[in-house]
Amino acid sequence: MKRVALVSDYMTRDLITLTPQTEINRAMNLLLDNRISGAPVLDADGTLVGILSKKDCLKAAIEASYYRSWGGTVEEHMSRTVQTLDAGMDIFAATNAFLESSFRRFPVMKDGRLVGQISRADALRAMSDNWD
């Protein structure tokens, strides 16, 4: 019998992360330059404290236009409530999490630490692999 694939089998491990103190315009450029839709925000201890998405950056850009001044940090614009998935979760449950959510990516945790990120594309690739 074939083993059920896990989130850890398909997640990305090499992540671009931000700190709460990162300047928002630098963070926005990191997202754009690396063609990613968001990045986890980690404190000095490596604890996940938020996530910054392109949508959050759009809000910051609108504010900057209104006030005619760029500024601020990731901490001022990030989403603090972060839904995560466990590395040991089976890929079918993870795919259902995507279907029940508007999120395009989830940070992946193991023993309370960030170990990766899984995207909709990763979940779709897992589903395709399981059809073969």
C-alpha cells in the first residue's frame, strides 16, 4: 500500500523571511524581486510572529501615497493572525485547508518552529503525483 504523502514531502524549505523591524519598502522589494506573494515574519528567537503579503504591501503603498511619505516597518503592516499547517499533516488534509481558505500559502510548523511553506501549487503537484 502506498504511503500517504505529507506536507513535509511537498513544502518549500528554503524560505525568504522577514523581521518585524524590516523597513516596509525593503520588504516589498524582496517580495517583488523574488516573485513571491508573501513571507513569514520571524522575531529574534526565530518565532513566527506574522506574515507579510503583497496585499499588505498594497495597503502600505496606498498609505504612503496618501501621506506622501514611505516609511514604517513590516510590524506595522503584517498580518499577526497566521494560520499554519503541521509538517506531519497528510497532503489531503492540507489541500482541504486550501479549499476552505482564501490563503495562497501556509507556513509549515514542526514542534512549534517554522520549517517551511506550502503553496496551492505544491498541493496541486501532490494531488497530481497521487493520481499516477
